[in-house]
Amino acid sequence: MKKLSYGMVFFFFLYLCIFSINAFGVTGDVETQFASPGSCPTGLTFDGKYLWNCDRKTDMIYKIDPKDGKAVDSISSPGYRPIGLTWDGKFLWNLDASEETFYIYQIDPKTGVAVKTLWAPCDRPEGLAWDGKYLWIADDRENKIHQISTEDGTTIITIPAPSKYPCGLTYDGKYLWVSDRISNMIYMITPDKGEVILFFDAPAAYARGLAWDGKNLWNADYQTDQIYKLKIFDDQTFSRTDEKEQVLEYTHQFRNYGPGTINDLDIYIAVPENRDNQELLSQIEYAPQPYEFLTDKWGQKVAHYKLADVKTTEFVSVGMKVKAKIFETRYFVFPEKVGNLEDIPSSIKEKYLVDDSKFSITDPFIQQSLRKAVGDETNPYWIARKIFNYVIDHIEYELAGGWNIAPTVLERGTGSCSEYSFVYISMCRASGIPARYVGSVVIRGDDASADEVFHRWVEIYLPNYGWIPVDPSAGDRDLPADQASAIGNLRNAYLVTTTGGGGSEYLEWGYNSNEKWTSKGKCKVYVEHIGEWSPLEK
């Protein structure tokens, strides 16, 4: 009886584990997979009931039951190197690369007859998709994606590919999906401008064909010879991967070179907390122990060191040691699922829509720029995205020291990460989107490294999603994928110490740490902040 009870408990526990794994799946997770019919799978499409997959080795196009992965039928490819496939509701369209001139064949799936042939309008075509009226084809050489007519192959519009090696394509009724075989990523992009909305890791190393079945994305991988069914919509809005366990020793040093005396010295060190991108592994160690702990008006906790009569050449050094897990964190924001501005809690609005000296949200230049950037947009995601685009189009990164106010930075056209953040916060708040900044210490390359520059970015509040990171200075790059990597994504290289909505009574406009002092006589003061990283020894 006991054995039976233990066995039942074990299987019940196993069931819960399996259920929990499925329940907490995120966008991009594999729901099921099966072997492709051939050993060189390329194009993939869905006809409403069956998957179709072409194979460049067998020169065949296979009709596959998505329930079990079995090929229920097949037809010969019109060419000798089929690489792209899509379905228009009646016919298959097949991209073939066997000739110097690439062709797109319209195929009757019942007879296998190619009823029409088009010339592919690019030098190195990849992928094929159907949007209900036109075909889409990727250009691997020019990093472009073309919408083309089915009448004669004429290009209708051209948009940038998200990355350098676009491969597979499909259309879900609103967005294009693009696979990249080198970055091993899958991107969701807008068909009008090619803006990347979200992305995730491909299930294997050589993502090629893509297909959309109305709910899930399918991907054929050329290296594993597998076809994967991928979860897209899920209640879990972010993922955490690539965990690191690190030790940060943060030091704030103060030296008085005199000849006068520092009467009073107050040093404030921001206290990091658990966040989506980080977990503290133990209590923070302080050296020496702080005089007290305080909390500023934004809710940021600080360790306060209070000293008096700092004499000439006296050296003060205080700091903390933090042991933490740091994750690569990726948020999956679907614009259509974002609520309205009216849905934002009043407590958030009251705190993070207010003006402050660095923001100047009522400044005429900020207001004029906002009108140009946003127009009549009402969706909070797209308001924030259009402001992001405007900021990176009108500011270039320059680390010159000092933090000017938002209208000055925007009009000047150059700025540091903090100044990008001030401009972005200013325009977001002026548009009705709550925004705040976070400050961090950064792993600079090697896990054992030092940071003396640090980094600040923005978080915006999107209804139905909460606080989402946006880093306009990091997103000021050319490729759409690189721009999107700064929206809702954090590398496993940051320990966030500071969350602020504006000037703080302790940290002022700084982050990580700050100092204040009074002096008598002439004093030359030297201040240094440094974060030293090392992997946590287990």
C-alpha cells in the first residue's frame, strides 16, 4: 500500500513538473517537432490543413500531416534547387535557385504542373511568402525584402531585412516573420517599414523555411533536418536565459587634496534589488558599514555614509560587494495586446508623468518634436516606438561629460547615454507614457573586468505589460534587428543599482552612487567610482 502511494505521489509530481514546464513556456519555445521527409529541407508553408516542405536534395515538395509529421503526398519540384515555398489559397509558389537566373513557379498542387513562371528580381533570393495579394522574397545579398507582383514579378515595395542573412519568410496576416541562418534568430517585422517588433532564438542552428498556421509558427531547420512547431502567444511576457553568477565590488573613493578642510561629507550608494534581469544571491556586504539606510522619493534605497572633518590628503573609500545571478532578459511585446493610455494606473501616472529640470516636457522644442515624431498615433507601443525612432534619427552618441537638459540635447543633436535617456523620458512623458531611468554597473567584455563608465537607460510603462526597458543610445544603429535589441531586451551584462524618475534628494541626477560635501577654505577634491567584476566561485 505504501509502495502504491509513493508511486502515485511520484507520478503526480512528475505530471506537475511536465505541466509546469508547458505552462510557463514563452514565445519561441518548441511545442513539438518531427523529422523532415528529406535530408535537405528548405522552404515551408501551410495550406490550412497540411504543411508543405521542399527539399533541395530530392527536388521534391512534400505534403505533411502536422499532427504526426508523416508525408501524405509529394510532387516533383519544377526546378533542381527548390529553396522557397508559399501557399496563396489555391496554388503553391516555389522559388528555385538552380539557374543563374532565379525563378518562381506557380504550381497546381493537385497535378504538380507549373502553371506560371516568374523571374525573381534579386541576385541571391531566399524565402517566399504570400500576403493575400502579393508575394514577398528576401534578398540575401542586399539585405532587402521585396514585395512583388504575381503578374510579372515587378517589385511593389522594398523594405530592409532585419539582419544580414534573411532566409525563411512567412506572413501571419499582419506581420512578416523572417529567419536568419547566421544569427540563428527569428524576427517578427512590420511589412510597411521592416521594423523589428520582437525576436527569439531559432530552435536550431540553420533556420530556413517558415510557415504560419494561424496560431503557431513552424520552422524547418537545414542542419537538424527537423520541423519545429513554435509557441508564439503566451501569458508569460518575458524570458530569462544565459544565466551568470557574478560578484560586483563597487567602490566610491573621495580624496581631499586641500589645503582646506571638508567639514561634512555624505556619500550615498544605491542599493540594488531583485529585478527581472537579476537575482541577489546573498545579503549585500558593505565596507565599512553605512551610517544608515535611506529611501528617496522615487523609492530608491541608498546606503548613507556620513563623515566629518576630512583633512588634507585624507582618503575615504566606501563600497559594497554584491553577489548576483544576471540574466539575458527578453520581453515579448505584441503591439495589439498593449492597452490604452487610459488603462495606466493613476499611481503610475502621478509619479512618472511629472516634469523635472532635466526633462522640460513643456518646452516648445520638445512639444514640436513630439508632434513630428508621433503624429496622430494612439497605441502606446507605437507612440513609444515612434519617439524612439525620432530620437535615434536626431541624436548621435557623444560622451563629452555633463548632462544637459532634454531640449538642449535634442536641438544640439549629440549626447551621452544619460542625455539620450533624458530626451526619451521627456518626450514619452509629454505624450502620456510614464517613463523612468535605471542606472547600472556593466560587465565590460570579460566576466572579470572593471567598469568606470557605467550605463543608464529608460523604462516605459505599457499597459498589460508593465515596465519595459528601452535603451535609445544602444539602439542608435543601422540594422533593424540591432535597433530592436534595445527595446525590451537586456544582455546579461548589467547589474541595475538605481531606479529613478528624476532628481533625487540623495543621488541627485546621478546613479550608482553620489557624494555631497561642505568645505572651509580652498579644497581640491578627487572622486572616483569603480565597479570590479569577477565570476562567482562555487
